[in-house]
Amino acid sequence: MLYGVQSNDLFESGTLLTFLVAFFFFQQRFLTFWKLINCFLDFLETKCSDFFRLFEDKLISSLDFLETNVTDTWNLIIFGD
């Protein structure tokens, strides 16, 4: 007896079969949906890492440019070169 329902009643009424069919159907749909989410997250990770790598390269080159110009400016001010 399972929560007031006898086990043979589940088989006779088809409730268990209906539940199993629905479970496997939705399980496949959920797995497909989950695969799509994972693909989307992989895509975002790839694009975001490319963007941040490009941003980092541009930032570093800008900082190098500023460092060079500030050093040249200070040399000009201090040493008159």
C-alpha cells in the first residue's frame, strides 16, 4: 500500500505508465533545453573572453602610450630636452 493506493491499482489504472511516459518525455525535453543553455553559456564565455582580452590589450597599450608620453613630458619639463 502506497499512500492509500495499492500497487496493483497503479498498474490497472495506467497512472504509473502515464507518469513514466510523462517523466521520460519531459526528461528528454529538459536535457535538450539544458544542452541549449550550456551551448549558449559556452558561446557567451568565448565571446566575453575575446572581448575582455581585446579590452585588456587596448587598455595596456593605452597605458603604455600614456606612460611614454608622461615620461617624455616630464623629461622635457625637468631636463629641457
